[in-house]
Amino acid sequence: MNLLQLIISVPLFLVLAFGIGFILNMLIKTTWLPLVMYSLLIVYLLISMGRLLPVDYIILTSGLAGAILSGVTIRFLRAKGYRMF
């Protein structure tokens, strides 16, 4: 993988996982469901593809960070009194 692709894909996966997780948190009202779903996706990828490259782990970790940040953000907003849908 090219270094430029890595530089672009890390924030892309972070923002993508954060956005999807934030929307799921607002609609389903479960704080950590996106984190569980993303973890299951990672396990599925590890089982089906077998061996991954270190670059793949970096990209998947940035997506995991986005899923965690979406849960933390929703908890923070709910603690401050904001109601999502």
C-alpha cells in the first residue's frame, strides 16, 4: 500500500466509523452498539481473510477509534441534556 493511501484512509475510516456510529446511536439509542458491531466486523475479517498486513491493522484501529469516539460523544451529549430523536 502506498503511503499516500494510508494517510488518506486513516482519517477516512475514523470519520466514517464515527459518523455511522453517531447516527446509529441517535436512532437506536444504544450507546455501545456501533462498537460491538465494529468489533464483530474485525473478528469476521480476521477469520475470513486470515493474515492481515500491519497497514490493515492501522486502518482498522482508526475505525475502532471512531466507533469509540461516537459512543463517548453521545454519552457526553446525553449527560449535558441533549436528547437525540
